[in-house]
Amino acid sequence: MQFTKIEIISFFKLYSMAKRRCDEIEYLLYGNPDNKDYNERFSFYSYIVKTVDTWMENLELDEKEIMALRFKENLTFNDIAIRLNYASHSSVMYKYETILDKIMRGGNT
């Protein structure tokens, strides 16, 4: 399935929360494996996690760093530029857009 840039960004924003929810629901399912609501939620959250994990596997190390700093640590482009020694925030923004394009061209999942 092909995703838009907005959808890709949304998946990355949801990733950390989805990963926590998967762990929580997995624990709840252990005691109640037939609970339809838990199973549906687990499917939803695990889809987000698996999709982002697949995208990240296909990125170069520097690309992974940018995405992790942007979405796991919620850093601004300026802060990422400082942390990774880029010339400016514009350089990071360009790289970020290139990463999103790369994910889109990769066919996503």
C-alpha cells in the first residue's frame, strides 16, 4: 500500500505510543486471549509498529538517526542539526524530506 508523506509522518508520531500499547495489550491478552476488543487494538497498534520498523530497516544509519531524533526525542530540525553537526537546520530539513521520499518510493509495506 502506498502512503502519503502526511500518513508516513503520522505513523512515526504514533510509533512510540503504539509500541507501549502493544506491550500493554499483549499482557492483557495473556489472561484473556479471546477478547475481541484487545485483539483488534493489538492488530491496529502492531501494524503501526511493524510498518515503521520495516521503513527504518531500509534506511541508512544517518537517516535512522534523524528520524529517531525527530520522532522519539521530539527535537526540532535546528536541534538535530546541532546534535549531528549539520551546517544548518535547512540541511536537516532537506535530508528529512529526502527520507520521506525514499520511504514513499520504497512502496512502504
